Amino acid sequence: MSPSPVTIHPVDLAIVAAYLLAMIGVGWFVARRIRGFADFFVAGRALTVPILVTSLVSSYYGLDALFGDSGDASREGVVVWFTYGRPYTLALVLAAFLIAGRLRRVQVVSIPDLLAVHYGRPTQVAGAIASFLYSLPVLAIMGLAAMTEVLFGTPLWVGATAGAALSVAYVAMGGFWADTLTDTVQFVIMCVSLAIALPFVLQAVGGLDGIAQALGPEALDPLGAAPPLYTIAYAATALSVLVEPLFYQRIVAARDAAAVRRAFLWGVVLWAAYDWATMGIGMAGGAMMATGVLPADTPRDQVLIRLVPGYLPIGLSGFFLGGCLATAMSTIDSYLLIAAGNLVYDVYRPVAAPAIGDKGLIRGTRVAIVLSAAACVVIGLYFERIKEAWNFMATILTATLLVPVFAALFLPGRRTPLAGTLSSFGGLGAVSAFFLALHLWGVPEPELETRVATVGGVPILREYALFFALPASLLGYAAGTAAGRRG
């Protein structure tokens, strides 16, 4: 059972309500200006650098980073920033300088679209499945459910359903333009609220010295205290950035590749600062749990939302809660649009074209947004922690798409349809089989909060899925290439 709800002043609740109404208003306003599917799905390919920066930062960092990373930091310490987070920085720089220009030259709308051009329909379907599963904003839905439970004591399914419904309302109306315009507002709220909250919370625990005294010196070890392979496994999830559907959508929607590079570099700086703030607040929360200020049984994903409102004055607390909500909404709206696009543009359109038309695509995407939101609620209620859901989704995406996408972009003349099919379905199948096996035969590992199966005396953790699935995708590509040459 979770601790009792946090008391929130009516002024703070009024601020949150005003934010929600403003988001709906933006969706209604933009919906009146949609002229075609390109406007609805990629904003007419006209995003400038400032809008790209705000859209990238607020969309990619949702409540999985805010609640999940702070919860991990409360238990593991600064390793969350140094070893788990900074590989993402490297991957983002690589994406900006290696992928953006090449992708712009191909003139596609989505990753499955790219796979269709180079490998054909079967690989496109595998890519659409992986992209759809990854793009379902399950993590943000889980965060909203935890947030409403903390604030109002509502069951998890109520918060998940309400948050999904609100996001559907404005992104289904205004599409990508509504998404990017609201992201700009959400970006400001999200960053400023964290900057305000951090010094209040750190002061309450005596800074880093107080944290080290409460949690032990290992909390300040950049490599952490977990087994090295476990740490490497989480760092390896940064590979998902290189085939991140949201980034590819933003690259396609930008005015040119130079705008993408500038936006990504600004984003790296802002993401690093954001990570530092969430980590600091999470570690302070862990110190308070260790010293009895917060209940010792506080769920880790709820540490930040239970801690911060009590250290901010009236008004600023509402501003912070609006920032939390903004963090969730910016992720939900962006990824719902991508997931719906996977179903309609990548799977349904090739079958229905040309009869479907622009209006049919927009109408179908709006229906798919609703269906995707419903799927999010169901899946989100299955996972217990944000971190384990993230590992599953990042592994699915990376194992299925990394090899065929990079071969499509960087290996001209070596692509065959069979290579793409075996690589994508090989990775997708290996991930599915691994997680199913750990679900059936694994046992809980409470210290690392995961599942483990012992094979021949060797412990295999659920986080190790990518170590098996990515080689399967590589072998599939090699086998398909060799068979294509013989043919």
C-alpha cells in the first residue's frame, strides 16, 4: 500500500487546471488550420531551430526521466547521471551528425517508410510493429497514474485513463502542429519548475555531504555499486536513440539538416542539466527515506512527486505540478501521434492507397490515436516500475531496427529484401522470446528490482535482453545478404 495522498493548496490546483484548459485551447485553434496530412503529421516540414529544440527536449524527456530517473537516483546515486545518462549524449551527437543529412536526402516520413524503400513490405511491417510498441507512451501514462495517486489517492487506472484522454483531445484535433506549439510552453514550465525546486530540496538534506552521510559514499560513485554487466546493459539502451521514431520525425519535419544539428546540440546541453536536477532531487529523496523524513516504503517512482511540493511555497508548488504534468503531456502527445502513424501511414496506407487520400489519412490517424491511448493504459498497468517498462521498449526498438536502418543509410549496394526481413524479424523475435522466458522461468531479484534466471550457474537478468537480441539481428542480416548474393 502506498503512503497517503499529498495535500495540495487550492491555488496550486487552480494553476494546474488553467494549464490543462490552455492545452485544449491550442488543439482547437490549430485544428482549424490543418490543410493536409503533411501539416497534420510533420508540420509541413517547416520547423525552425527554436521550435525543434523545445519540441525535442520536452517530448523525449517525459515522466520516465522525471519520476523514473529520480527514483533510480534515490537508490543508486550519481551513476544515473554519469553512466546511465551520458551515453545518450554521445548517441544524440551521432544522430545529429551522421543520420540527419542522409535521412533528409531519402525523403521519407517515418522509419518504416525508410525500410519499405530499401527492403520492401515485410521489413516495413516489422519496423512498424517495433516502432508502434516503442512509441506507445506507456512510461508517461505510468507516471501520470502515479502522480494522480499521490495527489488525489485515485486508483492507478483512473489517472492513466484521464491523462490519456486529455492528450488525445488536443493532439487528435491539431496533430503535429498542436504537439510542437504546446511543447514550447511545456518546455519552459518543465525546465523552470525543476530549477526552482532543486535548491529547496538540496538545502533540506544538507547538500551532497548530507546525501553521502545518509546513503553512504557509494551514492557518489559515478560507476555505481551494481554488477558491471547490469550497468552496461542500461547504458546500452542509449542505442535506441539512433533509431528513435520521435527524432526521425523531427528530422523529417525540420527545414533542413543544419537546423537539426543545431537543435540536437542545444538539446544535449538542456538534457544534461535536466538530468542533473532530477538526479539531485532523487538522491535527496533517498536520503530522506534513509533518515525517516519520507516513509521507507515510498515507491521509488513516487519519490520526487511526494517530496518537492512540500518544499515550495504556494503558487510555486502549482507551477511545479504543472511542470510535471507538462512533462507527461509533451511525451504522450508526441508518441501517440507517432504510434498512430505507424498503424495508419505505414501499415494501412500501402494497402488502401490511393483511395484513402489525405482526409482519410487524417481521419484514420485520429482513430488510431484513440486506440493507441487505450493500449497504453492496458500495458502501463501491467508493469510495476517505469524503469523495467523502459528497458523492454528500448530493447524492442533497438534489436528490430538498428541493423536494417543503419545498413539502409550507410551500406549502399549491400541491401537485399531478405536481409532486411531476417534482420528485423530476427531481432523482434529474439526480444520477445527472451522476455517471455524470463517471465515464465525467472525469479524476482529484489536488490536490483528485476527478474533473473540462472543458466549453467550464470545469472541472466532481464536487462540483458539486448546482448542476445542484437546479435540475432546481425546474424539475420548477414544470412539474408549471403543468400541474396547466391541468388
